[in-house]
Amino acid sequence: MSRSVLVTGGNKGIGLAIARRFAKAGDRVAVTYRSDPPEGLLAVRCDVADPEQVEQAFKEVEQAHGPVQILVANAGVTRDQLLLRMTEEDFTTVVDTNLTGVFRVVKRAARGMIRARAGRIVIISSAVALRGETGQANYAASKAGLIGFSRSLARELGPRSITVNVVSPGLTETAMTAVLSDELKEKMAGETPLRRLAQPEEVAAAVEFLASPEAAFITGAVLPVDGGAAMGH
């Protein structure tokens, strides 16, 4: 049966791969974007750092597709910098988008899910949340916060048959990594047991599984899709 799916930051990279996978399965898929809306999907402009834009985006999606039944919270930003060079704005901007932004969209989606006594929430974290990375203290802190946030909500929303899970990708082959030098990508791949980067479709497959009927008894989980990069953390 077709479901109403919303993927934040679904206009490129991992988010777009997730959105396309749900659409291919026959679901009614909407994505949020800040620039460059994708073709073939319902695209609503939204900066998750702005509560008013979040509210407006949900209204547009609900009008077109009905209440959101599956939320994939994927929108995020980076402002990499070594600690002593990192500004207050570098830190707070990343946390407000990557962590507080997820709070905003999850809280809004949960209203309809609680009424329906059903729903799936999948939050995209990162292997960096578990293993850390030089120059990414702000990003790692925001992504690590998502794990505690998700597990708390898994307990809170579980009695209403709403599952909350985390997918934690490693370095993934996207436009963001395409700008890296071949030498740097080889070094990063070399730190991964499988010796390669992830493909966006591999992350999307994990998200699709957690939203499937087969995963109805999985909640509060952190599913790594990182080739073993954060293994043991």
C-alpha cells in the first residue's frame, strides 16, 4: 500500500537516493530542499533551522500526500574546522541544523503519527558520531546527539507503535566527496575494512528496510552502513 514519505534534504546525495528508492516502491514521496529541487518528486523548500519553514513544508506535504507516515530526517550541513579555529557560529550552525533541525521535523511528524498510532522515523547520523574525526568536532557532536535523541524517542513513542531508528553511514560517494582528491579518498577508503566508500543506494536500502513491515519490531537501533569504519565504537 502506498505510504506518505517525507525525506528532509532529499534533493541530492544520500537523501535523493532514499527518496527515489521509496518512490520506486510506489510510495508518495516528498523531499525538502534549500536549493536545486529534484525532478520527479514533490519538492518543498525548507530550511530545517527555521521552525516556520518546517511547519509550512509539512502543511504542503500533508495537503498533497496526507499525513506523513514515514519520516527520514536526513538534512544536514558541515562547517569543518580545527577546534581553535572554529567559531561559535561554525559550531552552533551545525548543531542547529543537524540536531535541533531533526528535533523540529520529528516533533512535527510525530503529531500525526501519534494520532494514527503508527509511524516510522529513520534518522541519518554518521560513522563520525561514533569514531570522531579531526576538524569535525561540531559535526560529530551533532550526529552523536541524534543517537541519544532517537533512543529516548523510541521509548517515548513505542507504546503508540511508532519506531525510531538511526542509520549511520560512513564516507559515501556523493557530490560532497567528489571534490576530494583521489589521494584523500584512497586514504579514507584504506581506513575502512571493506576498502571502499559506500554508495548512496546502499544507505537507502538500509533506510527502506527499517521502514518495511519486516522491521516492525526494531526500534532504538543504530544500523551502521560504513564498511566497518566505526566498528567497535
